[in-house]
Amino acid sequence: MALHSNFRRDWLSNPRVEFLSGLVVALALIPEAIGFSIIAGVDPRVGLYASFSIAVIISLVGGRPGMISAATASVAVLVGPLVRDHGVEYLFAATIMMGVFQWLAGLLRLDLLMRFVSRSVITGFVNALAILIFMAQLPQLTGEAATPVTYALVAAGLAIIYGFPRITTAVPAPLVAIILLAIVSIAFHLPVFTVGQMGELPDALPVFHLPQVPLTLDTLRIIAPYSAAMAAVGLLESLLTAAIVDDMTETRSDKRREVWGQGIANFCTGFIGAMGGCAMIGQSVINISSGGRRRLSTFVSGVMLLILIVVLGRWVAQIPMPALVAVMIFVSISTFRWRSFLEIRHHPLPSTVVMLATVIMVVVTKDLSIGVLTGVLLSGIFFAWKVRQLVTVSMSREGSTRRYVIGGQIFFGAVDMLYEAMEFNEEGIDRVVLDVHEAHFWDISATGMLDKIVLRLRKEGKAVEIIGLNAASATLIDKYGEHQKPFQSLGTVGH
């Protein structure tokens, strides 16, 4: 019953809207797939076939309904050197191994690492991608393309996209803009760049293709580093995009299934002579904004992409690029989190720094992984610093006894504070009590520092007593500590 319910929800609910939103995505995928093929240094069909294959397969096996996966720039930029030095057949082999690595990542539950990505990093990621999407449209707005006709069509496209929903939402506004501008451009023979000028569209269906590479360890040595990088970047972008789509649709998705799905999609795609890919936030925003929420829209986007380029390629080639530029500018505007400007004034400074650092690193390096890792690293540093500030050490003296009351979370980032608070070589003191009722020891750095303090005090001839260890801290110290075994003296605290 549950399986039947899920099938109806994902494939039969609101099919008209799902089909139309998938069609819009398919039209927008064509120039992007061609562009990504150029970045990778391969024939346009490699990117187009990849977008078809990944979109269709991920719609069946992925964990995030409504999210669009296809060939992407983040993966394409990684494989340029591989294609240049070894040829396109090695790219196909690397794509297959990319899928294997991603499947193994799902087996190892690497999707759980998303829990360490803060909201500030996700906001920075979204804003950076919005900026990159806009910057990717600039070549169509500058140089030879910078004509009054081009700007007029882009402005008209944006006017339709934002104005048409006021009339009706029965048809996605971006689709209306593309169709109307294409009709005007073709009817009046407007001097603008078209999809066909981006690259030659294939006229045949993809077929099974076994990569023509030697099955040797040398081949594995060549492709493994590229496959690992493609897998890591692809999963990072896919999981972050899934989290963003979760927020946009106010639904939850199965991240582990998404990781496995990405692996299966890329593995199969390598066998039809295509490149690897991952989730695309821009196309996902187009889909969600057009009403696509289910697997049907993702499936339609892949199938319609193939139909458009193989069957209707002669007409698709005449679509004016300004129409698609208008759609992508709309996506850029919709993707950017404009509220983040207001939040800068109210959010804590560390959160703002993390968000801005993520944006800057992604935009400057054009590498999503570097930007996100920078944000995650800064988040960890700021968190450690914040927790460190909660560590307290107070001391008092009762005759020849010095008493320290230690509170807070004791870990590698706070151990130096603990050591600096101790009074060593103190005259008139022959006994030291370390009261840790309000403290918790987290790692071997903490137990090592406790060892260092106790052993130094004992070396000075002082008797040292530790009181108040909780069970978890006592377990850690019992396993890794050297100054004493807590369970030998605490009695009431056990394993």
C-alpha cells in the first residue's frame, strides 16, 4: 500500500504541471550542456547525452524528488586535463569509476557529513552559485552579442517571466518566454545568437559504449584521482542542493539514497559515451519555480532533452540565446538569498564571516568544494573558540590545600587554558584538589593535559586528588590516562 501511494505521489500527481516544468528545464539544459562540454574539451553530444542519462536515471533511483541532476560545470572543469592528456575514452572510464566511488560513499554513510555544514555555509553556497549563474550569462551580453536587439529580447523575456504569472499560472512563465521570443526571433530574422551556434546538436540516440582503454593498473592510476575528485565535488554539490530544495519545498529527502542514486546514474552514464554530473541548483530552481515537485518532472526533463536535440534539433537550434539568458537571470535572482543582506546586521559576526568567506572563495576559485570546505573549516574554528570561552577555572586555598573548580567542555581547543590556570611551584601547598563536577573531558588532548598537570604537581611533591569525574570522562581517562586509572579509585563509577 505504501509503495503504491509513493508511486502515485511521485509519478501521477499533477502530471500536466510536472510535464511543463520538465520541458522548461530541458530547454534550459541544452546550451548549458553544450557549454560544459566545451569546458571539458569534448564534443557537445558528450554533455547532452550525460544530461539526458543522469536526469532520467536519478529520477528513478535518487532520493530528492523534483531536483534536477545533469552534466555540470563543477565536474567539467575537473576533467579538462584528463581529456587533453589522455583522450575522451579515459573520461568515460573515469565517469564509471566516479559512480563506483559515490556508491561506496553511500555505503560508508558519508551523507552524514552534511550535519557539519552550518546554515551560514549553505547561505554562502546559494549566494555564490547565484552569482556564478549570472556571471555565466555575461558572454551572451558582451562582445559581439552586445547589441540592442539582444538586450531588448532579454528585457522582454524578464518582463514575460515576471508578468505572465499575473495573468495565469497554468503554464510556466519561463516556457512562455522561450516560445514567444523564439517565434519573434524566427519570424523577423533577428540578428541574435542562437542555440545552434553554441555547438552542433546530435542527430542520433546514444548507444552502449565500452570505454576503449587498457584494463591495467596504469589506467586505474590515471583515472582514479580524477574520479575521486569528480565524486567528491558531485556529492558535495548534490547534497547541498538537496538541502536547499528541501527548504524551498518544505519537505525532507533521503540523502543516503541520493548519494547512491548519483553513483548509479554516473556509473551507467559512462557506458553511453558521456561525462559525469551531479545536481544543478539553477535547473532545480527552474523546476521548483515552474511547479515541478516530483520525480516525473525530472524524468521528463531528461526524456524531452533527448527528443528536442534528436527529433526537433532543427527547430531547437533556432531558439535565441537571449531567451535562455533571461531565464537564467531569473534563476540567478530567485536563487540569491536577498534576506542575507539584512541578516548581516542581526546575525553574530562569526556567522556573517563564514557566509561571506564561502561566497568569496567560490566566486574567486570557481570551485564549489574549496568554498564550502573553507566555510566548514571557519565554522569549526569559530565553534571551538566559542566553546573554549565557556571553560572556567576558579581556585581557593584552605590551609595547605589548593582547590581548583573546573567547569565547561575540556577538549583540544581549551586545554591550554586549563594548564595556564594552574599554579605550579606554589610554596606552602602540599595537597591539590581538582574538582571537575562541572566539567566534561572529550578527547585524548584533554586526558593528556590532565596527565601533564597531575604528574607535574606530583613531581613537586604534592598529593593530587581528582573528584567529580562523570562516567563518560572517567571512561575516557581510564582508557587513555597515565596518571591513574579512575575506576580503581572512584568505586561508585563503573563501565
